[in-house]
Amino acid sequence: MNDLLLFFLVAGGLILAHELGHFLVAKARHVAVDEFGFGFPPRLTTLFHAGGTRFSLNLIPFGGFVRLSGEDDPNVPGGFATSSKRTRALVLLAGPFSNMLIGFLAFTAAFRFAAPDLERVVVTSVLPGSPAESAGLLSGDILAAVDNVPINGFSAMQDAISARRGILTDLTVLREGQELQLQLVPRRTPPDGEGPIGVLLGNPTRPVGLGEAVSLGAEATASQVALTLRLPFLLAQGQVSPDEARVSGLKGIYDMLSWANAVDQATQRPFITLQLIGVISVGLGIANLLPIPALDGGRLVFLLIEALFRRRVAPRFEGLAHTVGFAVLLVLLVYITIQDFVNPIALPR
């Protein structure tokens, strides 16, 4: 039940924030807004009217929508289609920008809660039947040294363990402030999906001030945007597998949030959940900027054509393009959702 509530709050909240961006900029630019709906139709009731806009409560309690006056009809006075190109561009960009802003705030909140200490390595999970389990390693142990060689990050840990495959190895670990000495033999040929010693690793956290959290949040947002834009090229070059680059739908988002909510270490849950919210929100913002009819990016393409040729595409043709684009998106969403059920995304155990 908690997982489902978290899913509705996150996914629905991100959709609502997207629509709120459109709404606020439309109002600021004096574009008439017929309706702002909480949830999706059918409409249950009208909550109130304000500034010429109907605020409604709808049956499906998930996100919301904005209905701009004259969205595809340039004959409606004060409507969206009769507004200047600058106004229309700002209104269209406001939704994706809102998602980028939410992503930045989520990343910042995550780092404010607990920023990763990149110079230390912590065990986040011990796999059953592994050398790590036999040696007595526990989730939460900090790996300080391998055969007296200090560990100052993931690379140092991986290099040290790889060099000791098949050899009895001393581990120095910190557990609840106490230093312990453990021994194990890293496997030469570990099972698929497992490393030589059979652990999942992470970084312990450290407290940071607001200024550093904001800086880290901005860096994480920029990195997520860059990674998302580079993903098709990385996929084509074989640097990323199709499974790693696959698009997830609502079911995939639910699975990821459920996984974050079940992390063993309670102190890590808010950090991981907020990081996921940041990734999902930035991804939603970028997806809406794709040049596909019915999306904000598709409408921006028609606006660009109008600016370049100084002539608007006939409303009936643009409306038809958006209708077809919306139908294609629905089919794609159904396909992605089926894939999420048939072939769930792989998450750390």
C-alpha cells in the first residue's frame, strides 16, 4: 500500500507540476485557460472558477491537465493559437522546465539529506552463498583496505579485488566505528551478475551544507540531461546495452520506487528515492521536448516552421498531426507497459 501511495504521489505529482508550469506561464502571458483539472476526466465536479478558468476535480486521481482556450484555433480571441510566437514558445517550454526544476530540487534535497562520500566504499548488499557471506561481511560495512592497501573509491576496490582472484585476501572493514579483520578468497569465475566476492557496493554518506547541496543538485541535473541526450549514441556504439537503455513506463516507475522503498538501510531510502524522483522528472521533461506531434516538442516544431517560413501550417493539418501523434504515443505507451510486465527492468537485489 505504501508503494502504491508513493507511486501515485510521485508520478501524479510530476504530471501535475508539468501542467502547472503551462498554466502559470499561460496566465502570466494573458493566454486564456478554459480549465485546470486535478486528475483526468471524466469530470466529477467543478471546484470553483477563478480568472476565467474552471478548476475541476476529475475521476482518475492521477496528475492533471490544462485546457488552453483556442489551442489549435487561431480564430479564438485571447486563445493560445492567436498569441505571439514568443508567448506560445514560453507556454510550451514551461511544462518541461517545471520538470527540470522539480528534478533539480529533488537532487538538491537528496544531497542535503545525505551526500555520497566518493572516497569511501560501503557494502549495500551481500549475496547469498558468496565469499563475502562466508567471510561475515554485512550490509553497512565500510571497506577500508584490501591486504593493507587503503581503499579510496570504487576503482581502487575493484582493482584490488581483481588482482587477488583465487588468493586468500585480508579485508579491513569498519563496522559501527570498530575496525575488523576478515578473510576471503575472491572467485576467479563468479556467477553471471555477481562480482568476485559477491557484494553490491555504494558510497557512505556525509552531511553537507545547503550551498554544496545546491551545487551538487545542479551538477546532477546537468549530468542527467547530458546522459539522456547521449544515450542513443552510446547505444549505437555498443557502450550501453539495450536493457540499460530501455524506456520504462508507469509499471517500471512503480517497480523502481518500490525497490527504493525496500532498501535495507533506512537512512539510504530517502536519498535513493529522491535521486529516482530527480531522474524520472528530468527524463519526463526531456521526453516532452521530443519533436513528436502531440508533445510540447512537436508543437514547438510547428512553431519553428511558422517562424522560418513566416506562415502558419493550416490548423486542420496541425490538429490532424497532433491527433495522429497522440494515437501513436498511446500505442507506444501500451507496448512499453506490456514490456514492463513481461520483461521487468533489472534492479539491484
